[in-house]
Amino acid sequence: MKIEKILAGIDFGKDSESVLAYASHFAKIFGATVNLLYVIDYLTTPPAYLIPYIKEEKKIAEKKFDELKKQLSDSGISSKTEIIVGRLQESFEAAAKKKHADMLVIGFMSHALRRSSSEKLIKSLQIPMLVVRGAKAGTSKTGAIHIRKILCPTDFSDMSGTALKVARELKEVLSSKLDVIHVSPDYEIAKIKTLEHKERAIQELHERAKNKLDEFLHDHAVQEKGIIEEGEPERKIVAFAGENDIDLIVIAARGLGLIKGMLIGSVTDAILKTSPCPVLVVH
């Protein structure tokens, strides 16, 4: 995983400190620069009478950026800032392309990055996207981030294999513990409810999934044993993360699809809504 330039979305709201903390943490790990972006969100070109207010907002943002740049500089991190007036999604897409960003770090459910904007950015940007959310991120401070436990859900697709590769690399760089989980979806279990030997059929399903997971981990040079669960994927993944004090979930943006597997966009989306820790979405 090569990270040289990080783009961090800052709106100076309650999530901004956490976003800055995680952006600086990954910058330290990879020796990357941080580009701080503030978007004054307008769906259309603002009318003339709003121009003075926009200029004032820019001045305030510039002063706040000076404080954040000093904070990063004191930590030995090089940073740049940019203020854009325009549509939020398009502004982030343009900035990521212009800066040749290798990673995007954003908050979740914040003023500038509303839920719909986060979802659109996940689908439109083909770079790793760290969504800073959950209780783990809520108390984070610059210089005090610890990622000791990483969780990577898989559905055995190529995309989830890419996510597993990233999780394995982060585990090595951070000296973290890595858990890999596969959840057999509810609809697979529903197929066997009418069978006479239901318990035996469920056990066979579990064994097949376990063998497939073992093979998948071996193919991706992961030595840890995987975890098999049955049920609703997003609920099981989030529950496991909470119960096992996970610090970071690394997940594919897409997987096999509703009929064949679990890591479809809607599952990743649901995990982002309820995860107790930051989520790194990998394309």
C-alpha cells in the first residue's frame, strides 16, 4: 500500500479533530503529505449578494487552517490547504484528481460531508477512503491514535481479496492483530430450513465456508485463522467489531453481489452507519 498524498475533508465541525488525527496518523506511518480541503457547499453558482459572506467565510476558514497547519507542522507533517466554493462531491473529486491523492479521509454525518455525499464519494472515487466514525474515533487526538486490532470482512471475491491485501499490509506496518471474518448470509441458511436434517445441513454449510476461508487466507498469505459466522452480514460484522474492541475495519467497496455473496455496496453502506470504529473502504 503506497500512500504519499492524503486528502482530508475538514468542515471545522465536531468530526474535524478526529479526521485530522487519523489523517496525521497515516501521514506519519507512510511519510505522506496532508492536503486539507474545506468546501463551501453550493449546488449552483451563488448569487452576487452572497459573495461578501462567502469571502468572510473564506477568511475565517483560512485562519482556522493556519492553526491546523501549525499543529501538523509541530508533528513533523507537511501540509497544504485549499478552500473551494461549489458542489461538494464534484469538489472532492476534482481535488483528489488535482492533488493525485492516494487516500481520502473524511468524517461521517458531519455538516460538510452529509450522508448522501459520503455514499457518492465512496462510489465515485477509486482510491482508499477512510471514514472516521464511531466511539473509537470520537475521543481521538492528533498523536494519540492506536490501531491495535484490524477486522477484514470477506466474501471471497476479488475485491475482498484486494481489501485483505491492504489489511495484511497495514497489520505489518502497524504491528496490529488481524481478524478475517466471513458471514454466511441469512438466505443461505433459509434454504436448508425445510430439510429433515437441518442441524447436519447447517454444519455442512459451516464446514464448506470454513474450508473456503482457509483456502482464501492461504492464497493471500494470511496465517491467522478466519472466523465464520452465520446471519445478517452487517449486523454480525459490527457486533464482532464492538465485542472485540476492533480499531479499524478494512472492507471492499463492492463484492460478489446479493445472490452470490455479502460485500455488496449496501452492506458496506450499512456498516458505515453503525460501525463502532473507523472504516477503510478499498476499491
